[in-house]
Amino acid sequence: MHQHVSEQDGKQDHDGPNAEDEEERGDLSDLLQELRVLLPGVQTLTAFLIILPFNQGFGRIQQSEQWIYVATFVCSISSLVLFTAPAAQHRLERPLRDRERFKHDATRLIIVGMAPLSLALILATHLVVTQVVGDELGFAVPALVAGLIVLTWWLIPLLHRR
């Protein structure tokens, strides 16, 4: 392990001369891992939504359910675009000159993408529940899913951040 005296504060840095670069790479690795968790779910949801209108029974659903389907599809596609944007941008910007700005922008895209994904999951739940058991639980179950998403994806992390 190298000992490095930082020019800024005179302290010894036991992580070597590239510790800051390693930390930035670690942050980008964390971002990549998070996208590896989010993307397969969004891709799967979007794929199912793409093929759904081509099934025979789709034309028999109510007009209001068709509009909910369209909203679900648009939300799912939007989150897919937002989650894949950092990879596309990274490839186009290579070599990356401003890692900090890129990391900040990519983080924003992921957070913004979580909003339409949240909505897509709630609306998809509504579509499935109303088709399986009818309107009786068509709002109760999606409301529970919405509460779970709000609590686990949004409130808990924001509370821990403070």
C-alpha cells in the first residue's frame, strides 16, 4: 500500500495517489449495480405491456382500462428511457472528462425514472387486479402497493438521508 502526502492538506493518504479516482469509480460502480437491479424489472414490464394489445382478449377490456393501460405503458417506457440514458450518454461522452457531473446527472436520471416506474407498477397492479377479481379490489390493492412503494422507495431513504 502506498503512502501519499496530499498537497491540499499535508495528510498522509494510505490509499495511494489515485484514492479519489478509485472512490469516483466506486460511485459509478454502485450506480451501475443499482441499474442492474432496476433495468430487468422495467424491461420485463415493458415487454409484457408491448405484447398485451396483440392478445385476443385485449379488445374486450373497458375503454377506461385501455386508457389506464396506455398510461401504464407510457410510464414504463419513460422509466426505461431514463434508466438507460446514463449508459447511452456515457458511451457518447467517452472518454469521460467530468466524472462528477456525469455521476450527478446519472443519479438524477435514475431518481426521475423511479417516479414513472412507481406509477407503472401501481397502474399495472390495478389492471391485473381488476381483470382477476373485478372492481371490488381494483383500488384497494393498488393503494397498498402505492403505500409500499412510497414508504420503501421514497420515505425511508429520505428520512435516513436527514
